[in-house]
Amino acid sequence: MTEPAATSVAEELRAIVGDRFVLERDAVLLAYQSDGLPGYHKRPSLAVFPGSRDETIEVVRLLATTGTSFVPRGAGTGLSGGALADDVVLLGLHRLKAVLDVDIARMRATVEPGVVNAALNKRLARHGVFYAPDPSSEAACTIGGNVAENAGGPHCLKYGVTLNHILAATVLLPDGEVMEIGDRDGGMAGYDLLGAFIGSEGCFGVALDITVRLTRRPAAVRTALADFAHVADATRATSAIIASGVVPAALEFMDNGTIRVVEESIFAAGYPIDAAAILLIEVDGSEESSDAEMEVVRSLCMESGARTVRVATNEAERMRLWQGRKKAFGAMGRLAPNLVVQDAVIPRTQLTDILAQIHAIGDSHGLTVCNVFHAGDGNLHPNISYDAGDPDQVERVHDAMSAIMQACITAGGSITGEHGVGLDKLPYMTKLFDEPTLAAMCDLRNAFDPDHRSNPGKVVPVHSCREWLAAPAARAPARRATDAR
Amino acid sequence: MHGDTEVAAAIREAGAAGIPLRIVGRGTWLNAGASVAAETTLSLRDDAGIRAYAPDDLTVTARAGTTLRELTETLARRDQWVALDPEGDPDGTLGATVATCSYGAAAALFGTPRDQVLGMTVVLGNGDIIRPGGKVVKNVAGFDLIRLMIGAWGTLGVITEITLRVRSRAMRGDSIAHMRRQMPASHGYREPVIVNAKISNALRQRFDPFGILNPGIMRDVE
Amino acid sequence: MTTSTGTPSLHADSPLAREQAGLDACVHCGFCLQACPTYLALEDESDSPRGRIVLMRALLDGSLPASDPDLRQHIDQCLGCRACETACPSGVPYGHLLEATRATMRGGHAPTFASRILLAVFAHRPLMRFAMAMARLLAATPIPTLLLKLPGRLGFGMAMLASTDFPLERAKYVAHGSGENGSAALLLGCVMEGLFTETNRATERVLRRNDYSMIAAPSQGCCGALHAHAGELGAARRLAKRNIAAFEKSGAQYIVTNSAGCGAMMKEYGHLFSGDAEWSQRASDVASRVRDVSELLAAAGPRSGGVIPFAVAYDAPCHLQHAQRITEAPLTVLRAIPGIELVPLDESDQCCGSAGIYNLLEPETSDAVLERKLDRIEASGAALVATGNPGCLMQIGGGLLRADMRARAVHPVDLLDASYAAD
């Protein structure tokens, strides 16, 4: 793109959204060069923040007319580099934060994409209902971003991921056309475009509004902290609980490294710092079922070798146990200036083995790997804290992460359970899927965005597309977006 | 038909010759109100059987021609089940249930087939064999071809194998009663109609370039 | 993978370079965004803690000069409320980073003329006394009430003055107590003694009534908080030294303050002199004796008094809630007053936009933040908003007057005092 063209686009954007919400200078774009995974930095050509649905439509239509690529962004809390704009327009949707409708009778709410997950639930609380998916970044992340990533969270074990809780959406396609997908009343007709859109990581356009399914709050919740002297005992307890038929609302694992970091933070939750691992286990439902299931959980933990199982006796204690878990990732900042986190998923029976392998990989690379993850569904989050100023360390971290990913793929797992592919996991896609499957994914994208203008260069390596294979030279501009800076 | 390569060969051959195919499981079920404009049948009834069952991982993988009866009986031996209970004959196939997204009363608590499928093998209209998803319960790697295929009535590809989320029968009803969702009906299926014509037609052209997969079954309403 | 922290190119002695470890603690998770009043009001991440930390890093690694106008604008627009610290899992010491950044930037550019004048007045006791005496005289006339609807800062200043009028009747009583809970010297404070003189006297009364003995510390002065927040660390240290000496001399067990901002500053005197061989230990000793008045009262009970029949909402001063992490003590004080109905106030942990002299220097942002606060107060249905900091009292109080709202802002100590008077 030549300099004058960009300037005139900026001028037209200013006419739509106002001067304050078109950013072009280096200093003011710095804040938008990373998402929640700060190992990557990409400078947008400019950033534009529409303040209403109509402004958003006008902006996207203008970008379509000029053939300009763009990257949608919510709160920038993603952990895959998915919301980075490499010399293309960054389209921030965080100002669209109206809750448009709450319909308790029909158990649904319609929100704009910039509504913050926790803000929606705060608003729903007095009705005794909630929006179930609860990513750890719920205090900051947006529903639009959750839809783009098909976000998960601790309670997805029982309640399901974002896909299972979205009824309909109004989508603005990259060419500027507005389209309704899904059915607010829960009906199903035609191809499941809503299902395809959820988790499309901003590559299929942007949602202008989203209708979510509401769930009634369970009458009772019990949360327990089980404390183990050996990691293998904790994973054995996990398997025993899953096999028992009890479906906990959440079943979270934290290893000693994570426990120590949390206990040093202001979110110290009273975790035992001498434990090799702890499990945070929650069951919910009726008073009777919760007590009965917690009893099953408690005895399975004890049989598996737990030192103690402590059930929170009041809401404050319960929230404290959860705060420690939810803020664990952020708390890793205490260890070293930089942090990488992975998101692989493995079959649950492989947990013990994979954790041992991860430990060995860390050792052989001279790194400490902290594990905090959703044990109940086998969704691992190995974290490595490191100093990016040390090139040798950076290389070892990169090698260790690749080895961990390969181990998970070999175990029959996946490379991402809830964070998305984005930029970070792009290199692993070809290890996980064969060429025809990747080409079919490109075809799906092409139906929504044939020019790959919405979040270019993400999710599927561009060389996997049929068009690329047929005429590589023709796709040269698209390739630039995937190149590391 | 037996196995992915045989299905793929048949589809490639039909594509080259421009012969439309009627894709069926056991052919015992509804015709969804529109007849398929095809003389030749591609039946998956013999491509049956459970390929992998990991009770402790709560996953099962079966060929599309497997009957719901066989699946139910196998899982029941470990006191487990899959939340698929479409109306009609239990000898209907897993492939048909998923391809039509047919659901029954269980959907109010557990969702429709869309919420049960973890991975699948699909043969596309150009003969490509694709394997989206996997065998883990949580997976957001790549664009969601699985949801695209569920309820597409075979018009975007022929599903040959499916990996499902398995549940324990021991789960207590009163621990999940609050999760009950409003469904439009106690049983049903995804309506085979073309909505959002621009995207839907683009998908058909890309996934069924020769127009041979169940032509005519998707009604135009727009 | 690229690096997110560069090699510092600023002089290693710059205040910001010394805070490098604090900068490194940020992992960019974004959990601070929704805690930040300026991000919520301005909707740009450069006006959020995460965005400002990115700017600080750029200043430190030399990719932005201290004179960069965007850098200055976004750093200046920070309220310094430190709500982000309460939301931060990594323990980023944001308040220290902000002060160090402002101090570092002063090398490139002087603060605005208005802020220099204001800070100079605070730093010089005779000037401060004169200014406060003038303000008191003006407050005693009907002029502030007549002019408070004028647009701009003049009108708002008048509203702030008018709001210092205590909305309840002040009956006199003699406070008796055993003194057995220890001795306390009151930090009089510039604005508290200047404009809330009666609240200072009420503070002494309620502490005596709760068995503390009150000791004078005559040579005390400004705590230096406003200077530190503005990055004038030299001036802040000069003022702090005077207070350290004064309170050492008093021999009091506790140094008590009814101004959350002053309390937060004095509790951090140790950090202010870190590395200073002569003053570090003395500063830490004095800091360890500092208490907010609500802490002392809550520790003592407090004693119950007469009925005060009002719906009261508690709004947490940022420097109490986020800087000092005191959340329960003020509520304990309010709950001890018979007749008070404590009504919930949504976002009570969010800044009101006062932030020291911020409301005078950044009026537009301050107004945007205040507007949100007034909306929440309206929704709460409270007749009185209790908050323990002079800046917040005048910001909220002035805002209520200008918006023609019924509610009034009061210091919790004044309510307890009124309760004792009614006993």
C-alpha cells in the first residue's frame, strides 16, 4: 500500500468515527502491537474504533471499497497473537458495548461484540441466570472475542464452550454485507453458518450483535481444594472422578510452581505451598446432588492419595479459591519478564504420562515449566517464564514448546483447546492436519472472505490453500502477513 | 461401500462422469420433504462398526453406517451412552443422524448432534478425504468443518466416520436439571433449506464442485 | 519470537530505570483494563494501565523521547488512582511506575504552569495557609453557591467550595475516653485543616471517645503526595523529611490521618527514600506507624452512638482501597452507627475523577469519570455518600451540587461524630 492511499483512507475513516478514534502515529499505536501473548509485536497501519453498529458497517464498507485488509480486535486479551495487525488496519470493536436485550422468559440476551464477559454476568446476576463460558480473562475479554475464539474456561467441562451457548449473530461480512446467522429461537435451518463462524478467529468478518443462551444458576455449588504430595496422584484422582460418572462443573489442576506464584500474588488463595499439585474441583446442581457428588469426589481424591480435601464453607472462601486459579496466568509475570503459554489438549487418560514428558522436556532444556490447566477435559496450559533479552533462552523456550506440542500431537491430542491458532500456532497446523483438510478449511474461509482481507495470514497457513498451490505468485501480498517481523 | 478410499473412488468416478449420487445410510428414515434428483445410490450401510472406544476418555469413534442400536448396546456395557436419541427406528445409522442433525428429548439437556461430535472423516465432492477435529473433548484448531457438515444432509461431503463425546449413565439428573434449554420442539432435525444464499451457494460450489452430492435435497426458500 | 523488553537506553540513574523490575512484571494480560477509569471513559488503550506501561517501556528503551506529545498526554491523563494494582495478578507497582515516569519526563519538559503554581503553594506553609484562609472566607459567603453553575473550572471550583459545608447539624459534645488504646498524632493535612477544619476536630473527638489519646505534632506540613504524583520527587522528599522529623518528635504511637491520599503517601515514605542511607530507616519507621482513621476506629470497635437515620452509600477513595488496600474498616465504622442504612453503590471501587489536582489540570477527562460516578450514586438512592478523602469529598460533593442532585458527600468520621453528638 502506498503512503498517500493510506492517508486518504484515514481521512475518510475520521469522517466516520471522529478524529480521536483513528490512530496513526507510532506512539499511540504502541499499545495495540500485542495482545495477551506479548512475545509478538506487529504494527498496524492504523487503528480505527467505530462507536456504533452503523459506524462499523460504514468503516468495513469503506475498507471493502478500497480493498484494505483489517484485523478485528476486542479487548486484546487473546493468547495466540490472533488480534495482531501486521501493517494492515486494526478494527477495534471494544466501543460497541451495549447490552441490547435481556429476555429472561426466553433465556437469551443480545449484546454488542464489545460487551465484557464479566460485565454481562454482573448484569444478569439479579435474574438468577448466567452466561456460562468463563475464560480466565472474563474480567476483561469481550463476548465478540469469545465468539471469534470459541473461548472456553474452567466451567466448560460441564457447561460446554462458547459454541454451545450462542444462538444467533448478526455478521458483517468483509465485503460489507450484513447477514443474520443462527436462530434466536433455537431453530435450525440450512448450513450451520453460525457454527462455522464461531471460532473463525476474525477471518470470516465481524459480529455486530450476538444472541447468547442463558443458563439458570444451580441451586447449590460446592468447591473443594484437594492437596497432593505427588503429581501422579492428582492425575489419577482426575481420571477416577471422570470415570465415576460425576461431571464436575470444573476440575482444575495446578502444580507446585503455579501454586507458589499465586500464593505470592495479591490473589493468594491459601493453597498449600508444599503440595506437588492441587486440584480445584467444583460440583453444582441441587443441594442434595451437590453434597452427594462432593462426597464421591472427596473419597476418590483420598483414595488416590490426597493429603487433604478442603471444601469451601462460604462464598467468600469459594471466590478466593477461584481467584487464585483465574489470576494464575497473570501472576506468572513475577517469575521473569516474558511468558509463553500453550493450550494443547490430550485424551484425559494420557495426563500422567504427558505431564512427566513435559517435566522432562523442561529439564532437558534447562527451563521451568509451570502447569495450570483444565484437567477435567485434558486441556493443558504449560507456561514458561523467561527473559526475552537472552537469545539463548529464547531459542531453548521455542524448542521446548515445539517438543511439548509434538508430544501432545503424538498422544492423539490437539494443538489448541480454547486459545485459537492465531499466529502462534500456525506452524503446528500442518503437523495436525493433512493437506486436503487444510485446503477444505481454506475453502470454508473463501466462502465468507474470498479475498482474505479479514485477519489475513491467521489460522490456516496460506500455502495450504488450493489457490496458493495453483498460483503461488498471485498470492504474494497475503504471504507477507505471516512473515515474522 | 467400505472404507474411505472406496467411497472417495466412487465419488471421484461419479464426479468425472457427472452422475448425481443419493447418499444413504440404511435408508429407513425421512426424506425431509424433498426428493433427491439422483438415480444412483451411494450406501454406507455396510461401512459400519465401532473403530475405537475409550471409556475412560469418554470418547468413541464409529463408522457412519453403524446403527444407533449397536452404539447404544456397546456403550451400555460400560454404563455409558451418547446423547443421540432421534425419533424413529434405532436401526437408523449414526451417519444419517449426524448428517441431518436429528435430535430427540435428550437435546434439551445435552444439545443436538452439533454438540456431541468431536471429529469426523468426510469425503468431499472432489474426492478429497478430510479429517477435521480429533479425539479430544475441547478443540479449536482450524476452521470448524465439523459444524459445517452436521446437518448439511450430505450435500457438502459424505461423512464416513465420527468421533463422539460419551457420557456416563450414572450422572445425576438433579445436578443438570438447571441446564435445561428451550428447544423449538422435543424432536426434529436441521431443515434442509438454503438460507444465506450467497455463502451457502459458495460453499456448495467449493465442497461439491460437480454438483453430485444429494442434488435437490436443499430447498430454496429465499 | 521477538523481545518485549529492550535494553534500557535512558540513563541508568533515571527514576524509571530504577523501576525496571516493576515494568518487567507486566505480562500484558489486560486484566487491568476494566479497572481503569480513564480507559472506560476514553476507550483508548493508551489511556489504560497496560497501554501506559507500553509507553513507559518505550520511554525507557529510548524509542520515544520524553518530549513526545502523545506520551505526555497519556501519562498526564492518568488519574493515579491505582485501581489497576488491585486488579493486577503480577503485582505491577503501577503507582511507583507512574511517579517515576513523570519524574523522568520532567527532565525533558517542565510540568504545566498551572500545576507548578499549585504545587508551589502546597509546598510553602505560609502560602498554603493564606490560600486556605481565602478559600474559607469565600466558602462562608453565598458566592460559591451562587456561582457553582458557571461553566468550566471556575464554576466547578465554586461547587467544590460550596460542598465543604457539612450537610448535618454539628452539635457540640465533650469526648471522654480512657486513652488506653494508645497515643495518636493527627496529620492535619493541607486541605483537611484548610477547608475541613471541623472534620479534623471531629476526628480528634471520635478517636478520644474510642480511647486513643491525642498528641500534637506542631511542626508538621504537607505530606508531599501531590508532588510525588506529579513526578516532583525532590520536592516530595523535602516535605517528607519535615514530617518525619515532626512525627518522630511527637513520640506518638500512631500517626493518624483522615485523608486517604496523605495516608497512602506517608505509608510509602520508606520507598521514597529507598537507597538513602541517612533517611531510609527513619522514613520506614515513621511509615510503619501511619494509620487511616478508619483503621484505628475499626480496631477499637468503634463505640456506638445516637441514631443517624440516613441511607448512606460508601465510595472508596482510591488511595484507601487500592493504595492502602483498606476495604473493610470504613464499612465497620459506618455499620457501627445506629440508624444508617448502608446501600450498595455500584463501582464504589472506581475513581471519582478527583485524583489530587487532576480535576483542575485535566478537566474533560475528570468530568467524564465523574459523570459515571454520579450516575451510580443516583441509582443507589443514597442520601449521603461517605468517603474519607478531601479530594473525593469535594469532587463528588461539587458534582452533586452542579447536577442538582439531592445527595451530599460526607466524611465517615463526621457521621460517627454526629452520632456521638446525638447520643
